[in-house]
Amino acid sequence: MARFKSKQPPSAAAEKPKKPRMSNAERSSYFARREAAKVLRSVLQGDAHRRAVGSIKSLVYSPSVKNKKATFALVCQTLKHLPIIKDVLEAANILNSRWKRQVELVYIIAYDILFGQEISFVGDAEKFLVQRKVSLQSALARLLVRKKMKRIEDLIDHYQTPDVSKPRYVRVNTLKLDVDSALVELRKQFMVQKDDLVPDLLKLPPKCDLHDHPLVMNGSVFMQGKASSMVAAALDPEPGWEVLDACAAPGNKTVHLAALMRGKGKVMACELNKERIKRLADTVRLSGAHNIEVFHGDFLGLDPEDPLYSKVRAILLDPSCSGSGTVAERLDHLLPSYAAGQAANNDETERINKLASFQKKALEHALSFPKVERIVYSTCSIHQTENEDVVKSVLPFAVSRGFRLATPFPQWHRRGLPVLEGSEHLLRTDPAEDKEGFFIALFIREDESMSRTSLNTDPPHPPVKHRKGRNGSMKKSRIIKPIIFGGMFKMWSHCKLSSRINLNKQRN
């Protein structure tokens, strides 16, 4: 006898209507808001503790953010309107504990509702705020009355800081593309000219949007300011050298070093912040450089006498600083602390003094590496405390180690503040005139000091002659003289060379 299964009543899940699929525009807006909220959270938390993980731009244009253009616009516009949004949300009193835990997303959506384009809102947070749109608009109207303003545009102008217009600079990554080829490609869309100071640097009109350009996406060019590009060029390492980048993230200067060395030798990129290590690794990967070793560690914890660093001949030290010279570039004027006037208070002064103390320790540590010949110390700060005062404090120690100040880019007219002997060798850029404020000090070691720090058994150094480096500063190159050795030395040197070759094979 055949058996028949009784029909089961439809489940509650089956009766539940399916959610309509999002359109492409809705999907793009939905994810852009959440990416923007994530960036905004990092920005606001870093600003509150005065320990930013990165600038707004560097956070938005990290590889993990997919819709970069929409995310950047949302973050910037929300920050510009943030004081108004906060006042409106407080006056409307609509947030419960759930949405207070996602307040950055609430800020983003509130901007779209009050000031952005009227688009379809999908998502629980969007629906929650849209249902309370009338309350938000009423609170905004009351704010206008309280501020004695008639138009929303006047209220926005009251809070906003004008944007700073500056040229767009891009550095050609010569590991992947030559400058002339980059010019041909970029001139298809933009007016482009070579920079007159930094090799491989190109200048474009302000506000050129290159973030989605194929050359940027594939790492053939890097969006990097002129002053930032001057740092690695000032160090001017030679192909085949071993170079240490002491505070490497996000990595633009690191990969510039690799390009200047034509992919030869080795760049050791050191970074302490574990959140910035990934960004550094992504930058190195994008550049295509194969001579960079990234490691997570504290530069101050490295032992200068460790054989691992016995061949390091140059150090780039670009330590944490106040960032006061790149306020406009970093968009720091959008942050709550800047709007509240905290940039000039006692807490900020204390922070700068603490930074200077660390910078001094880091520079002294760099000067302690026995075989190093060139050191660049740089900051993106305008403060004398972090710049000339740091150099002045370490100068006696530098001299005792055989170093002296040299002049990077002699043709550059803006020099250090006259508060120490040798300030004419220091380099500054001005935020008003040059659109960003950087500081560069170049230390070079004399041959006499090299002989003092070397072992007594080392042969004397051959004579030297001067040559011009890529940045125009004078460097020294050796005149090699033939020396005749006996048979025993030839046997010893052959064995020594063989052991080195075997060791290199093992490392590879």
C-alpha cells in the first residue's frame, strides 16, 4: 500500500516576504556610508586621544576601502557639518543606546538627510533616522533661531573653514615606469609639467582627481606632495646600499628610497604601530619593489652593534610629529580639536614637548650606528621645538661621532631658523608659500670619523673626491688604488668570498 506524506504547514520563514534586492545605486550608497563611518570612527578616536592612526586621506585611500571617491566625500562633508549635526541630534533627543554605539554611522546618515542629496535610504540605521526626519529638521530650524541666522547656508558658512588650494603632485615610480611615459599618459587628461627640483616628480593643476587613474591604481605613480618627496631625495642613497627607514609607514618615502636605489641593495622598513604595518606592506606591494624588508618593531630597540645592521650606510628618520605643517593637506582643520581651538592650548604644547623628546632620542639612536654615512631627519611640523631645537640638542653628539650638517638642495631658498650654528644647512618649506610645512636636516659622516669608529685592523681609507648627488649636495666617492697582495692573502680572501656566497645562498 502506497504511503503518502502529509503536507506540512508552511513555515513562518517561508511566509515571511523576501526583502527586495537593492539596486546598484542603493548598494553603492549603503556600503559607502558604512566605509565612511569606519573611517570617521578612526579619525574621531585618534583626534580625541591626539594619536591619529593616519590622515583622513590616507585612511580613505587605503586598499581596504572600495568606493574611495564616495567615501572621501562623505567623510569630509560630515566632518564639515559635524558641529551642526551634533547640535541637531542632541536637540532632537532621538538616539537610544543602540544607535549611540554606532554614532559615526548616525552622523553620516544625518548629513545625507539634512544636507545631502535626497536618495533612497536602505538599511536599519537609515530607516530609523528617516522616520525621525521631521524631528531632525525641526531641531535644525531651532538652531538657526538660536544662532540668529536666517539661512542654512549662513549656518554652514559660520562653521566651515575655507579649503586650501594647492597643486597636485605625483611621483613617478621608476621601478615600473619612466618619467617620459608617465608624462605621455597623464597629458592625455591633464596639464602636466616636470618639477624643477625633485627628480621623477610631476606637477598638475589643483584638485585633479587621480585616485582612480590606472597609473595610480597599478603603482606606476604615487600621489605624494613635493616636500614629502624631497625627503628621500635628500638622503640620496646609492644603488646597492643597505638603508634603514626608521619610522616607515605609510611607506611613500620607503618605496621612493627603493626607486632611487634602482631596486638594488636593501631597504629595511621599520614600523612600531601594528595598525600601520598593513598599510606599509600594501604600499610596498603596490610599488613592485623587491629590495624592501618590512618588519614590525621599535627603532629605538634596535642594537646598532648587531651584525644585522653592520652594513647600513644611510638612515631615513621621519618620526612621529605634530603634523602642524600639513594641517590643510591632512584636512586637520575639519577635526573637532582644531575647531575647538585646542591647537594652541597647554595640552598641545605638552604634546609637542613629548614628541620632541622622542625625536631627540630617535635621532641620537640613528647617529649611533657605526657604519652609517648619511642620515636625514625630517618632520612635517612648523614648530622650532620639533625641528631646529632637536638638531641643536644632538649636534654635539653628532660631531663626536664624526657627523656634520650638509646642505640638501642648495638651490632651495628657504632655510632653517637662525637659532643654531649651521642653520643655513637646514631646509624648511612654508605652509603659506609652499602649501605644506616640512623640515629636513641632512647629516653626513666625514672619513676621519669613519676611521675612528672602525677597528684598528681595518686598512686606511683611500683618498676621496667630491661628486654631485641627485639633490645637488656634494657627496664623496672613493678613488680605488690597486694593491698587490701575497699568495696567503689571496687564499684567505678566496675562502672569505666563498663563505659569503654560501651564506647569501642560504638567506635567499
